[in-house]
Amino acid sequence: MAWEITRTVRVRLDVPDDRKSDLHATNSKFQYCANHTADWAWRYPNEDCVTSKSEAEAAIYDDLREETDYLHANLVQKAIKRATDDISNCVDRLADGENTSKPEYDTFSIVYDKRAATYYRDKVSLATINGRVECAYDLPDNPDDTPHGEYLLNDDYDFATSTVHYDSESDEFYLHAAMERELDVARPEKAEHSRVLGVDCNVDDHIAVTSTGRFVGNADYLNHNRREFEKRRASLQQTGTPRAHLTYHRIGDRFGRWSEDYLHRCSKAVVEEANQQNCSHIAFEDLEQIRDRISDGKKFQQWAFRELQQQTKHKAELAGIVVETVEPSYTSQQCSKCGTTLDENRDEQHFACLDCSYTANADYNAAKNIARKLALKLQRGQKSPAGGAFCQYALKSGVMTVNATEVASDQYVSAERESTDKPTASAVGS
């Protein structure tokens, strides 16, 4: 079965000095088209907003081309699409009762597909208001084990619609190259013979805990480094000297790059665990539901959860493993052994069921509940549950087979007894 995956690689462009102004002027006209489209399509609250790209093109495309001195046709179309897509997202948020407003565009970001750009492995040719500009890629000396070598220079990947950005602090242009590849893998779309690894994400203690008892990463360590980095940036800002100003800009988002790499290692550990346990699925809690439970002061944790899930999904796709989410209610209060759900069952990091006396680390217990939720969802999706197919979720010393809606009816496949001790932490961040 064919399965398409996409990876984005950020690469610096070597733009000729005499052509930089052409890219800036092109961006100005591109953003003009996007803003004009948003002005035309945004009808809230008096009328329905226009979210159809074809309807918008029919109404304003010719005017936009004339008003921008005939900007490349495809760039005008991409600007219209950007605005109508964003307005569609705004309409969805309004339908959910969230506050939002008309999209506005004032940053440098131009969308290029293969009609407005010609992509090569070492350079790109971009359409501008003044003809094409050819820009070489600034590649690492040794691209092995980097996104450049893994995707950009890999002939197994093809270029897809990408974006060009500009960093005003460094006066550099960057291509965010979208690389696509079609894999022929046996993706377990249905529940037949599926096995689920549950993953519980955490604000404190460990970043993630799996239903097999693997503790991954250290959330306290991640949060400590973030606070120390923010303190240093704040101190440099307060100092106000030219030297401090230069240092402030030089360190830039060093922590952001470090934390992305740290979460990369955590996500790698999760996928390795799923592979070792022969899992077909990885289950996380739904991020939208998690967001409602985290205060505004925990925005960094929301980002970390999202980044971990996205990176895990990218790596899992290459391994033929499906990543799905489940609704997170009661995963922390429910006993993964007998199913009793009580707030009193959990006391910070310790879980003790008041009904059956089962005890375990609270995050480990939650991870098993997360795994079971997806296993049940997959089991219910089977066309013929009695046909011999099984749906399981992986534990520390074996698996559980789901065959009903009650926890007590799940059956061990392993002959071993499951340990209730705190699982051993992964090497990542320990």
C-alpha cells in the first residue's frame, strides 16, 4: 500500500546581493494579494465568510494581477489560497466558540510550487517581479545524519510546495523545503492483529511514560534549562550595553534548537520502544483536550507535547507505525487493572486503587489506560470481531488482549506477572 510522507528542511539561500531587493518586492506584492483576499473574503459577523479558493479567484484574481503589475500568476494564486485557507480555519474556531479575527499578513513568507520555482539538489530558481533569481543552498560540510542529507539531498524524496522566509536579524533568506516520499508499507489501517503502545506526556518528572514501563526524558531538566535561558536573555536585555545587545542576538533561539533536539531523542526512544514491542500503533492523549487542562502559564509544555507528538509521528511513519490520539478523560484516575475510577486513586505521582489495591506509578497507570482506549477503538472497528483477529496493548511484561468494554475482562497473553514497581527510566535525560 502506498503511503505519502512529507518532511520540511530549512536551508539558507545564497541570494546574490543585487537580487535581494527583487525578493523583498515580490514578498510585498505577495502579502498585498493575501491581505486583499482576506479583506474581500472576511464577512463576519454580518455574512458567511468566503473560504473557497476558486470563488475568490473568480472574483479578484484579474484585479490582483493588474494591481501587482502582473506578479507571477502562480504566486497570486498561492496568496489567494493562503488567505482562504486561513479564513477557513478561523471559521472553524468561530464555530467552536473561540475568539478570532480576520487574518493579516505582514511578514516575509512566499509560497512557491514547481510552477513558480525550479528545485534542484544544490540550488533553487525562484520567480520574482524581475525575472528568475537562482540561489544556491548553504549546505553543511558533512550533511550525513542531518535533515539536509536525509531528505534534501536524498533522491528518494521529491520537492513539493515550499516557502521562502527572511530573517531580518541576520539578513538571510531561507527556503523551507517540503520534501515528499511515497512509501510502500503495510500500514495497519484496521484493527486486525494490532498492538498499541500507550504514551502519557507530563509537565513534571519524566516527559513521557509508555504502557510498557519505559520512562523517557526529564521534563524537570527541560523546564530548568528553559528558565535559565530566559533568565540569561532577560539579564542581557537589562544590561543594555552594545556588547550585551550583540550577545543577545547571537544566542538567538539557542534554547529552541536545543529543546527540539532533546525532544527528537525522546521521540526516537518512544518509536524504538514501539518497534521492540512489535506495536502497530502508538497512542497519545488528544492535544486539544490537554490544552484545556493546562493553565496559560504552561504554554511551553503545550509546545513540548505538540513537538514530541509530531516528531514521534514523523519517525513512526517511516517504521510503518500509526500514531493516533484518544480523548484523555479519567486516564489519571482510572485503575488500569479493575477499571475503578476515583479522584482519590491518584496522589501526585503515586496511584493506589481504593477498590482492588493495585498500586503503580501514576503516569505508568495512565499510559496503560491511554493504550487501552485506542485498543478498544480499534477492536470496535473490526468488521468481524469473532473472526480470530486480536487487538492488544503492550505492557511491561507482556500484552493485554481487549475483548470487551470492561477492564476486568481483558486477558493477559504473557505468562509473566506484571511488576508494579516504577519502571526503569530511559537514558534520554536521566
